[in-house]
Amino acid sequence: MAHTNNRLPVLFTSGTYYEVGHNVGTFFQKWIHKYFNSSLIPSRLLPFYNTHKGREIFAEYLKASESSFPQYVTELRGMSDGSGMPFEQLFLMNLAKETYFLDVIEAEDNPEQHIHGCSSVYVNTPDLKILALNEDVDVFSTPYFYIISAHIIDPGVQKGTVTCEEEQFTSLSCPDSLPGYGFGFNKYGLAYTINATVPMKACVGSPPAGLITRGLLSASSVDEMVRISRNEGYGASDGFNANIASLNHKEMWSLEVGPGKFESPLKLTTIHEQVDPDKPCHYFHFNSYYHLDDVEQNFNLPSSNARTKRAHEMPPPRTLKDVKAILGDTQNNIYPIYRSRQPPDTAVTLCTVMYDVLKKTAEVYFDNPWNDNAPLVKLPLTF
């Protein structure tokens, strides 16, 4: 399934955190309201928010967010003022996954009804360095994605875990979160994708994962990504997996992050450059914790399990064509890797991004990349 009209708006914007947020809110005002009204938030999350328990939890999340990532809360307030969407509702969209865990998913058998995942493939050799991802989303959200390319200069900004005063990045975005939870890259030559993970419980009162992934766009190094993700003193309310490549290093990385009250448990795994052509040079990541043992996770993920199994059945990828074959695979007509929301699967592949580290490009496909389709857009990874 392709994006509506095969379009992907790109907003170039600059200014302070508030000004950039305000520009995003103003430009995508209609999309933000339509997304909100099409989502489960009015029917499922607002009633929870309007309870005493819901208000208390909301206040805890907001306090931790303002303490650890104040500039991103400011960015969100700018987005609220620009769009006319009440800040509480916009912040609640950023808490959707956490709230599902706290109030909704406990009563349901399949968390993938709300957590759709994504599939990542790495190849790392001297001649080919590819990090690729299928961006899997809820089908109702497909018309509302856009790219933000921002240059933020804000010397007076209040700082927390992120201490810089300037950011420059490009990121796939959706009204339910700040930039950073989709694929993104920055002026330091770091490019990453995000896979959802499924810990059993959210950590009430820690910042939402979407603020931490927003922080990753500011990072000047992998070590800085680790520090931001650990978020010492505050932790993370939810987990995620960041798949990382650098224009300046031979290595690539998989960063698994779990929920934690005062510090996020995490595990950084290095995908080394493989020079021996007879040895595997690839790595996969779907929606499970493969290396982080400190997090209790939900294994009832039929799509993720099927995608993992199918990827390992295919020939190990060594070329760009091999990567496209895996991410475009539809052999499992119940839970394919390239998803089309055919029941019982509940998600659709919105797009596929291919980071080519050596060519310093990001190709974004809105049709199955295996079908000889050309990318909708090719973006430079340099600023």
C-alpha cells in the first residue's frame, strides 16, 4: 500500500525550538486535527485522561519531561499554539503507547493491534554499507506523515539531558510525536531508524520514549546517543530500538533501550564491518529485545515473529538487491515482511528507507522496493 497520492511533504524550517514547533503546527494544522480525530485517542485515551488517575499520571509524565527535555516540551508547545490543538491533547498523543500499556493493552491479547513495529536490515562491508527499514504504521495514519528538515538555534534555551544550543536534522514525522521517532539523520553524519519494542509495562512518571528519540537527533556521536537514551536521573517510560549508521565510522550499531524509572537500561551492539566475503555481513532487528536481558518483554507478537522467521529463511543479504528482496518479501501471506494490512495483520508498510552510507544518500520508497520501483525521493545525508 502506498502513501495517499504517493506524496511526502517536506517542511524546511529554522528558528528557536518554539518557533520550529510553531511552524510545524501552523503548516500541518489540518493534518494534526484530522489525525487526532481519526485515532483512538478521543474514544479511548481522553476518557482515561479525564479520570483522577489519568490526570495524575499525565502530570507525572509532564513534570519529568519538563525537567529532562525542557526544550522539546517548548517545541511541543509551539506546535500546539501553531496548530490550535490544546497542548494537553498534543502531549497525550505523545503518550499514546504508554497509556495503552497502562490502561488498554492489559485487557487485550495482541499488543500489535497498537504497536506496529518496523523491520530493519543492515549490511556492512567495505564496499557496501546499508541500513534499511520498513516503516510500519497503523493504516489510518498513512495520509499524515511528513518530513521535517530543521535548523534550530536557541542560545537561551533551558537545558536538561540535551545540552546543545543548535540542532540541524531531517526526520520523518507524524502528528502523534515530535520528529525523531521515525527515521532521521543529522549534521554530524549520524543516521538512524527506530523499531518499536514491547516491554510488558511502561514506567509511570518517566519521559515518553518520543522525547528521547527526539533527543537522538541532536547527538554528535554514538556515545552521546547512549547518554541521551540512558537519561540519567529520569529514565524512559517506554522502550525502543535505534538502528544507527555513521558517515564517519566503519561500524554500525543497534541500541536497545528499555523503560526505567531513574535510568534506562540499554545495550549497544556493534555491527562490525565484515571484510571476509565468506562470512555473514548482515544483521536484522525486528521488535524483540535480542541483547538487553534486563527488560521483561511481550513475546505475543505474531507479525514480528513471522517476519523474523522469514528473514532468517532467506539467503543472507550481501547486495542492495538482497536487502530489497527481504524488505519487499510477501511470501507469508498472513504476516508478510512488506505489510499490506490484510487481516489478521493490523499494520501497513508506509515506506521503506535505504541509507547508503558510502553514497551518503537516503532513498525513500513508497512502493514495494523489490518491484523495481524507483524511490519517491532521494535525500542527501550531508548538510
